[in-house]
Amino acid sequence: MHFINSLTILASSLISLHLFTAPVAALNVTSISDCPALAPRNSTPTDVTDVRIDDIKVIAAMGDSIMAGFGMMGSGSGLDSMTEYRGQSYGIGGDANALTVATFTKQFSPDLVGPSTGERLVSLCAGGFCSPTFTYRTNDRLNAAVSGSTAKYLDSQLTYIISKMKSLADDYENDWKLINIQIGSNDQCASCGTSAYDMTATRYGNYVSEAVARIKQNIPKVIVNLMGTFRVSPVYDLTSGTSYCPRVAGVPTNRFLCSCFQSTSSARRAMDALSDAYDVKLREIYERYKGVDTHTFGVAYQPNNINIAGFPIEMMSTADCFHPSLISHQWIAKTHWNNLFTPQSYKASVHNYDANLQIYCPTESDRIVI
């Protein structure tokens, strides 16, 4: 009898141990709506290392035409090739049907403010000059990206974000915020032009570093999410010799959109080296702030080493075969979302396109990795 009682006690102990210490299994889904809801927290976190995705109440973005969603729907009509589909932008699009980092976040933080919606005609910032007539529109919200921008123009974008965020945030001082920054494609292309002196890795690093420092100084309770650069040069070979891409006088349109595409193969290889050097600078900024003793500011870094050479051609927009299509935006959104919860040492060294890539469901123990 004593033996049976002992077995009963042991069995009960093992069952209790299983119930209360078993780790929560990671769940990956095809639709973010299939993710389980997170139990509400008892209080708002006071330390940046304790921020869950449902703690994010404000989202913003800075960048160029890719973040602005330029041309992603292709060239069904004349205006399509000159339209920014900001509501579908991978980093901050907020359209109801969009697959973006912002809509994924909103699934867990329903009152999220900042995502851009809808579409608008492009307003360019190119050739080292941004039009003084450029104005942000209501639906842009906190998507400060401007087509044609290089890293130099992050400062003017940030001026807009700081002002606009104060008016949109429910509680500017206490709401946790996420700012996605992705810039560098136009910088690579301009490295073969007359403004090459301003496209060095050192200058790029300085411009981004100054923007991050200004965010730290002016925006409370914020995580800056530095998204690595895209290697642009593989687009040249991917889009060569295909009837998929639009042409001008028999030449693919994208050859006119990137000065290095009009140069030699060695110039395009130099673009790759420059992109890698930009990423080194982003990583340095990330590492620098890891050592900063602050509770309300953090920097995350997401490598963007996408294997564009392995893309199906449909990943490129038929508007110009230079910008990513809607399919690309949706896939990139998934990779960046999944990376938010992945420790730095476990992030993929190369992202190969996977049409069946699933979306990670964060658990109550997950924090945004900084």
C-alpha cells in the first residue's frame, strides 16, 4: 500500500512538472489571424529589453521608394508605374488586406497608430535634390519614406516623424514605439554618378548614426529597427534577356534608373562591396547602442542579405523591373517579422525566396530582440 501511494505521489508530481514547466511550442502559420492572442500584461514594461510586440502602440518608418511601396502593382495603366502603394509597404503598410510588419503588429496591438494606407502619386527626391514642393499626405501617417532618397535625407524624414508622432500618439511620452529604417539602394546606384563622394560607407554610416542619435534624444520609449541594405546589382542579371520587363528603345527600363547599370560589371561588383560596407556600419551602430545603459531606448538590427539572384522574375515589378513587386513586399515582411523575435546569432545568413514561408506567432515569453 505504501508503494502504491508513493507511485501515485510520484505520478502526480511528474504531471504537475509537465504542466507548469513545459515550454510553449513555437507556432508558425500562413495567416497572422491564426495566431493565438496574447494574454494582456498587468502593466506597461519599464525596460526596453522587456518589450513584447503587443506593447508597441506606435509604428513609423523611414526610407526610400521601396519603403514607400513604389510601383509594386506593376504597369496595368500609365499611372500604376508612377504610384506608391504605401498601404502595402512591407515595413509599415496598413491596408486591411496587407501582409506587412505593421498589420502583423496590429494583430497583437489593435490600437496601433502610424501605418500608412492607400496609394498616392510619387513625389521624387533624386539626383541629390529633394523637391521643396513635396508634402506628406494624411494617409502617409508615419511612413516618412520618400522615393529617390539616400541616407542623407533621413534627417528631413525624421523631422516629419517627430512632429507627426506627437500628434498621432495617444500618450507620446509613455507609449512604446517601433521605427523601421531601411535605406541604401539609391546610395549604391548613385555611387557611379557625380555624387559618388557622398555615397561612401563612412558617410552612409554617419547619416544613419546621426538619425539614430536624434531619435534617442527626441523620441521617448522607442526601439529603432535597422534593416540591412539590399544588394541591388543582382537585379541587372535577373532582368536581362526577359520579355517580362518593360523596355525603352529595346533597353530594359531599369538600366536608366541606376547609374551603375549603365557602367561595367566591375562597377556592379563594387556596388555589392559598398552594400556590404553599409551593413558593417549598421552593425556597428547596433553594437554601439547595445552597450548603452538606458531603459527606454534600444536598437535592433535585421540582416537583409536577400538572394535576389535566386528570385523568380515575378518578384520584380512590371512597372520598371527595378522595384520589388507586391509578392516581394509580402515575403520581405514575413522575413522581417520573424527576425524581430530571433536572436542575432540565429538570424539567417542568407534569405532565399520561399513561397511557402510561414509567419511566426509570438508567445507571451517572446520579446523584441535588441
